[in-house]
Amino acid sequence: MTLTKILATFTLACAANACGPDPSAANRDIARGVIERSEIGGAFVDASTPEAARLRHRESGLVCAIPASGAFQVETFPPSAANEGASCMRATGQVVTTLMAMKFGHDVALDQAFGESVITSARLEGATPWTGAESAADAAHGDADRIVRLRGRAGPDEVYFRVAMTQAGDWFIQQIVFAPIESAEAAEQSAGEDWRIVMSQVQR
């Protein structure tokens, strides 16, 4: 076999078998680094893809995407907490997103858990429904989840606020998003896409 044929054969084999660096490797390194630096024990594992570094909460299935830039924090609820759970928070620009998995120690219906979460989270002055359009991702799905979108004041600033919740077995999975009101439309679109990814990963 000539050198030209050998090189051609190798090139075809690489094309068929994706030779070269693993596209997920860098994201796995990022995810593992976060796990090593965080006090979360074995509660989260690497769930990275070629597109993003991700962590998965072992028990609930909650998936947290680690942003390429901006702040990120992951934690489990302390033993002193009333309920078992874990959360991750990321801040990209002025948009802050928190994902949370909670397991209550007694029977709680989804509507009750959602209502209590909104009351606890939405500490806004003059809160009223946000009247913008729901995200395309939310509009395309008829899942049995709960979502509320509000606007109000947090200190001197007017903000957009979104809470979404679904139930996955014994776990309640929640998304909380804050953004400046002028960024509400973009934040809602992004939040809807993120929520669908979360929903696709948990077993309901």
C-alpha cells in the first residue's frame, strides 16, 4: 500500500470514528474541577456534553449547566435544613438563575410547594404579573409544571422574576430567574430553553 493510500485510509477512519480531541474533555475537566472545589461530597457528578460543562444531582436528576463566563456556585442543603436538597446558581451579566431540588419530609402537593416557593422567593415591592410573551420553549410544551412571571422592584431597581416548578418522584425541581426589567424578554427566552433541558433530564 502506498503512503498516499495509507494516509487516505487513516483520514477516512478518523472521519468515521471522530479522531482527535474528545470535544467533551474540556467540559468534563471544568465540571470535575467544580466538584473538587465545592463541599458537595458525592452529591453531584459530571454530566458534561460537547456543548457545555454540566453537573447532575445524583438523587433528583437535576442538571446544572456551568457558564463559560460569570459566577457559578453549587451546594447541598446543610444537615440542619428542614428538608433535603441541593441547588446551583449562575450569574451571567445581570441575569441570575438558581436551580434547586428539594425533598419535603411530609406529603406536599405540587401546587402547595409552588405557592410557598413563590411567596418565599418573590420578595418584590409592588409585584404584578409580567405581561410579556412566554418563551417559545414554554409555549411549545404542555407539561404539567407550574410557572409564574412577575415584575416588581428589588431595592431601587425594577426586575423581571420567574419561578418554575415540577415534581420528579419525591423531588420538587425549581427554577428561579431574576433579570433587569429591560432584559426581561431575552431572559424569558433563555429561561424557557434552560427549563426544558432540566425537565428532559428528571424522571417525572
